[in-house]
Amino acid sequence: MNKIPMNKIVEMDGDEMTRILWKMIKDELLAPFVELNTEYYDLGLPERDRTDDRITVEAANAIKKYRVGVKCATITPNAQRVEEYKLKEMWKSPNGTIRAILDGTVFRTPIITESIKPYVKTWKKPITIARHAYGDIYKCTEFRVPGPGKAELVFTGENGESFRETVYDFECAGVLQGQYNKDSSIESFARSCFNYAIDAREDLWFSTKDTISKQYDQTFKLIFADIYEKEYRQKFEELGIEYFYTLIDDAVARVIRSEGGFIWACKNYDGDVMSDMVSTAFGSLAMMTSVLVSPDGNYEYEAAHGTITRHYYKHLKGEQTSSNPIATIFAWTGALRKRGELDGNAPLMEFADKLEKACLDVIEDGVMTGDLALLCERGDIRKVNSNDFLAAIRAKLEQSM
């Protein structure tokens, strides 16, 4: 069988167990069928440290050039990781860096199978989290207050100082954080959400806490409302879909009582937390797609979960692991499908569809990794290690090819 040709995409390698799975997926499921054409960037923590994190910026700019990228899970270091990897400094989240450069919105959707039932019994359809991918705590300025003193918020306009407000008069040591956002990015976020809802023919919910954050969160609310009224209301009404705003605590209650089948737009940190909640409640963090969409039409696909550290330490000891590769496989299929869509490459798009179907068919056959086996209520399941799971998917894929 001739391999399927493709134009170039950006490939970003990662860390720990997901890095091991990354190579296995390429060797077992991709390279035998597709002429993989990638511009490779190693975003593993050692290489980010060696390059003072320039490699992450280079990868993000490459996505702007080629329009499509696929990324492995990476470590965002904390103090313990700085010591473990002997880092020069506590580097920022590579995902945050890429999102800031692309100024896009992250859409995360659970991968649903008949064999894995959601913990929330009312959920019948996927819930897509639309996460703003700019600013907030991911690009904030932080300061450890050493002792008593006045903390002030100061803004200096082009013509001189125009705003000064006391944040807090510290009577003891504490901590201080300043975060920001900008109207242009919020507007891009809003339009991305409205367009995604139109394409999906699904309702769009947006939630913040504007009753408490009367400037920051309210700005999001007002920009969404203004853009909806001026640009999208008529189209939404024609399609019979709805946009509405509610407080985030009310949204949580509504989500739990719903049957799913809608898009839930959240600010950056809210979306980070809620996407993990939604994916876990649907079954597994390893069963969720994630794509970053920029306003100018660039796409970055990745797994929504972390680097599976516990399994990596077992792997280093030579032990077999049952790590779930589904979300990482779907990151690749998403990128390949989008590359095919942009280039009119139907065989590449069909391959992505067949690989995803092979993954789900294997699960429906009762062959599962450890995390899925724990969630399945069927009595005929067979728990396998990662190698055997990928081999089963390969066999299904070969049948369809």
C-alpha cells in the first residue's frame, strides 16, 4: 500500500510518559500509512531549559507559518521540578506561551464511547469547553511581599499617570499578583466561540463572576454581549440555537443538571479547571480532544491531560504500564484531518477518520487500558498494557485500510 502524502505540520515533542507514547504512536499507527512531513521541535523540559525556552517561541511561530501543529503533553515546572531537572529557572507553561503568541481559543470536547458511562447520569451528549487562551494568571506578574507596606495598582497612560489605587496595606508578609487582559483578545475569543457554535449548531453558554469582578469580568461580559447583538444574533436565531450569559456558579449548577450538547465558554483559568472537571466526569482525562484556534486560522492540537508522571517512573524501572494514548492519538488525527482539509487532501482526512474509529472500536471490543477498565461496568473487558492496546488499534486500522 502506498503511503498517503501530506504537506508539512509542526510537531512538538513533550515530556515523560506521553513522550514515550508519542514515539510509539508515530511508529505503530502513523508512519506505516502516512508520509509524515513535520517540522520538529523538542519541547521536552531539558531542551526548553537549554534554550532558555526560545524553542517554545520558535514552535509557536512555526505554527503561524504552516497553520497546523500537533503537541505532546509537557511539564509546567514547579519548585520540585526545578530541583528534579536542575533547571535554570521555573519556566512558564509552554501551552500558555503558545496560546499567547497565537491569541486563540482552546476548544476541548470529551471522546465518548458506549462502554464508558459518564459519572453525571443526565449527560447524554458531549460538553465542549471553550477556554480563552490569553492573559489571566498565565501571564501575570507576581511578588512575594516580604513584610509591611502598601501595595498599589498604577496605570501610566501615554500622557502621564492616570490611575493609582491601593490594593492593600500589608501589616505582615503576604503575596501579590497582577493579571491583565485586552479587548482585542477578548473580542477574538468571543468571535471564535460564536463561530464554533454556528458550525456545531449548538447553544453557547458564557460565564464569569462579574458580580464580584466588576471591571475585569464585566468587560468580558459586555464585549460578548455587544458582538453577539451586532454580528451574530440573527444567525443564531435562524439556526434555532441560543446564546446566554450567566454567573459561573449558576453555570456549574446548570451544567450538572443538563444532558450536554452545548459549548461552555470560560475565561482562561476557569476553562482550565472546568475542562478537567468535564473530562473526568465523562470518564477519563485521557479521553478529551483539545484544539487551539487562532483568529487568523491557525490550529494547534494537543492532549488535554498531563505527562502521566507516575507511569513514567514505572517505565524507568522497566515495568509495563497501561497508559491511555487515546487523547494523544486524537491530537494527531485532528492535525492530520485539518491539514487535509486545508489542502483538499481527502485520503489524509479519511485516514484520520479511520484511525479514530479504530480506537473506539477497540474499546467497544472490550480491550482497554487501566483507566478505562476501572470505569467500564461491562464484565467482558480485557485490560492490556499500552503496547498491546496500540497493537489492537493497528490491527483494526489495517482492516479498514
